[in-house]
Amino acid sequence: MLQWVAEANKLREALPPHIQRTLRKHEADGTTDDPAYEEAMMVFYQRHVCRLPDWPEYVQRSFEKLSENPEVYYTMNGPSEFHVIGTLKGWSIVDRAHQISVATLLINGKYDEATDACVQPFADAIPDVRWERFTESSHLPHVEEEERYLSVVGDFLTSFDRPHTAS
């Protein structure tokens, strides 16, 4: 999470100054439930979570459900991807990633909030790892580059197919 927050804040620094001011003000005031804060977060989300001009209904529904029942996300994470004040604030699994003993597919997008710097420690640590970076996506390549995503995941899974032998 420390790497995640550091990277998210680098991305946040690239937001327009008035958006950054709005975010900082509401975080300092403890008013992250204010609609102005949520609007400012959407600027970040539209750059680094889903870059499609019109989000599919199922993506919109996910955000609506989170808004209706934010308790778990807020408790564990905090009010946003970059203002992490919840129980996961200092959490990391990187030091145990080498224990993953199955083939693993890592996925991120060129514009992803899960930047290459966030993914790299896992790529370095997991023994049997494949890392695919989607060049036209942010955090939701399964939405933004659906056909390529399905192909990548399908190829990964198919690579484990074994021919059946007659008994």
C-alpha cells in the first residue's frame, strides 16, 4: 500500500491545480463525503481507473454500490485511492510474494493507477509470472480493451491445457 499511495499521489500531482486544491481541502477538513470531493476524485478515476468516455452500466453500478455501502472500503482503504487512511494503510504482501507457487498473470494498463512501479515488485518476486501491460487502458483493461484482455487471459489459461490420454 505504501508503494500504491506513493504512485497514486504522483498521478494525482498531474491533475489540474484546482482539482488538487479541492482534494486537499476536503481531506484536511475531513469532508471527503462532500460532492465536490467526489467530483474531483472522478477526474482521477477518468484518467486512471476507466478512460472510456461513457462507462458501461456495470462499471457505473459498481461505483453506485460502493457509494451506497462504503463501510468496508472506507474502513480498509479510506475515502479514495490516494488518501489511504484505513487499516490497509501500511499493509504489504510483497515480502511473501515469492511464496506464490502457481503460475501467475499480472495485468496493468499504461494509464493505470496500479503503475508499473506497483506491479514490478510482484513481477520480480513471483517465480512463475507473466506480466501483460495494456497500452490503451487504465485500471480496467477488461472493460477498455475487452477483446485483447480476453485473448491474453485465454492464452494464459490455455497454456496449461494438457492433452487427454486414453485410459
